[in-house]
Amino acid sequence: MLIDNITTNHQFEIQQILKDAAVRIGKFKEIVDTKQNQVNNEVIIEKLTKKYEQEKGIVLIITSSLFIH
């Protein structure tokens, strides 16, 4: 009977540890996903900014050539 109680308590503790670990892993995954989304957004913004600057340069060249002629 004592062994059964110890076994039952031990199993309960293990289940609780696993549940707690699953919750912590879920929270960690959310943090990682959020950070990954932020990085992805930063990369997209950087690419768009470079494209904008290139197009702006082209427009300036075209505009300045119109005034020269």
C-alpha cells in the first residue's frame, strides 16, 4: 500500500512536470515565432527601402535629364 501511494504520487508529479514543461515550451515557441516575424519584417522593410532608394535614384536621373535638354 505504501509503495502504491508512492508510485501514484510519483506518477502525478511526473505528469505535472510534463504539463509545466509543455506550457513553458509553448510560451518559448510563441516568443521565438514573434522574434522570427520581427526579423522577417525587418528584412522585408530593408528590401523595400533599397528598392525605393534605387527607384528614387532612377527618377532623379530621368528628371534631371529632362531639364538638361
